[in-house]
Amino acid sequence: MNSLERVKLALAHKEPDRVPIDFGGWLSGISAKAYRNLAKYLGLKNESGGYDPGEELQQRFGADFRRITPKSPAREKAVTNPNGSVTDKWSITRVYANDDDQIVNFPLSKATTIADLDKFKWPDADPAGRYDTVLQEAQAIHKRGFAVAAQPDICGVFELSCWLGGFEKSLTDMALNPDFSRALFERICRLQEKYAHNYYGAVKNNIEYIQTGDDFGTQNGPFFSNDMYRELVMPYHKRYNDAIRKETTGMIFQHSCGSVYKLLDSMIEAGVQILNPVQVSAAGMDPKRLKKEFGDRIVFHGAIDVQKVLPVKKPPEVRDEVKRIIDALAPGGGYILAPSHNIQGDTPPENIVAMFEAALEFGKY
């Protein structure tokens, strides 16, 4: 059984020969520091970049997915400022250090009216050349026998609104100025619909899952109540998912860090088919409970904890945790094993090896 066949069965809630593994899809990669340490530990050349583990490691650890990524046309490329910060096509400015980034300028932080939104320079959702190669990339991956993960092209309405205006302002607006929030979400959603048409219309059904992202959860619970999600966020979330569904049969993969247990029924109703990263260290995210309540309606992706397991445990403990997660989420299919986010720089290389070796050992059906 090749990777593509294995993944298709798991996504259909059936048991393949073993649990599929994702290493190097979106947010299941490895930081540059962790990669350098792992490469030295294994005696490999340091050829990774940008959270991509590279083909050699993907082959070594049984990774079943390869990703496709839209191009960045010249006029969309980020601008590096004199102080070293970087401003992207959304006018969001970040500083990069230690394999991470920090937003230092929120371009809509002072926006309070719809007129302010109308004056903002929104990105072009139809840039020439952006999707010229995605179909060929996907077909080539399938020809090699791997499953295709579509790297996302735009974030969710809530997370992007926070990046544009700041988290405190965005959450306050949702509570006190919901008409402004709806107007902002509407403008983002229109762009999402265009991106979906252009991107997935180009690649069509040559993908196994479409990666989308919108961080709804904190460590202790969602950023907002289920009622607020359904009233303010879900209409746009569903519209974007519906726009994707018009173009492809690939499954809709939703990345949301944190505790999203209280929102999960509604998220499924909005069209989510795969949940990532399954942050089991967050409140309410017990894997057995998730599998029991939602396992027949959603596929779980991730769940190998990058907070309290991979960085700090010993290899035998990592193996035990991998077995625990597989025992909870894998029965009947519907589980793809991956780290619960990109592997961080403080992760011992022997723990990374232990994770993937345990996945191949204990993931057999």
C-alpha cells in the first residue's frame, strides 16, 4: 500500500495498513534550530529551510504527505524595512527572531468605521502567476504515490482580523462593535472566496486536504463563546468552506490551536472535516473523549504534544505518549499522526526520532 492509498482510507474512516504520518505539511514541520540539531544527530546534511524537513527526513520517517504552495508574484513579495522588520501584502509588519515572528504594526489598529475599512489597501486576490504550477505539482506528487496537502493562501476571518487590528481590539469589537466586526469579516471573506476559486479551481480534485487556519482556542477554552462563534464568525467560516467545496473534493482541514472542544460541533456544521492540531494539553481536549464524541464526523490530525511531551520527556516516555494517542484516536481510521504544531527548537533530536519510530511501530493496524 502506498502513501496515497493509505491516506485515502484513513480519511474515509477506514483502517489502512498503518496510521498515516504527516511531517512537513503545514504546521507539522520543524524549526530551523530543531532541524540543525536533528541533522547533526543523524549525520545528515543541513538542507532544510522554512519548517520544511526535506525529502530525506520525510522518507526516513514515513511521511505520507507532500505539500503544494502557491507562488508569490513579485508585486506581492514582502518588503524588508531599514530596521530589519518585514511588511507583507496586508501591510502587517513583523520582526523575526529565534525561528518565530512578532507583529509590531497592526495596520487597522485605529480603524473604527466602515469608511476606515474602505480606505484600507486590500491585497489583490487575482495576482497573475500565483497558481500557475499548483496543478502540475499536485499531479507529480500523486504520480510518486504520496498524498497532497494544499498549503493555505489566506487565514481565517477571526485570526486575520486580529493580525490586522490587534487581538484586544478585535475581541473588544466583537463584543461592543459587532457591526464593525461583521464588515471586516465580510471584506476578508470576499477575498477568501476569490482565493478559493483561483487556487482550488486550478488544482481541482488533485488534493487530499485543503489546509485552512483560524486559531479559535486558548489553553483554557475558546476566545469566545459558542453563541458568539455562531453569530459572528461561523457565517463567514461556512462561506469560505462552501467556496472551497465548490472547487474540489479535497477535505477541509481546519487548524486551530488551543481548546476548541466547546466549538467543535459548530465547526463541523460549518464544514470542517479534519481538525488540527488536536492540542491534547489544552482544556477539554482529551483524545479519548474527542474520538468518542466526534470520531465518526471528523478526522483528527496531530495530537503528539509539542508543549509538554516532545521538548521535556525522555524517549521512552515519548514512545509511551505516541502509543497512548494512537490507541485513543486510530481505531476505525480517521487519524493522521503528526506533531501538534511545528517541532520547536528546544526539542531533543532523540525525542523526534522516538516519536516517528514509535508511530511506525505502534501505528500498524
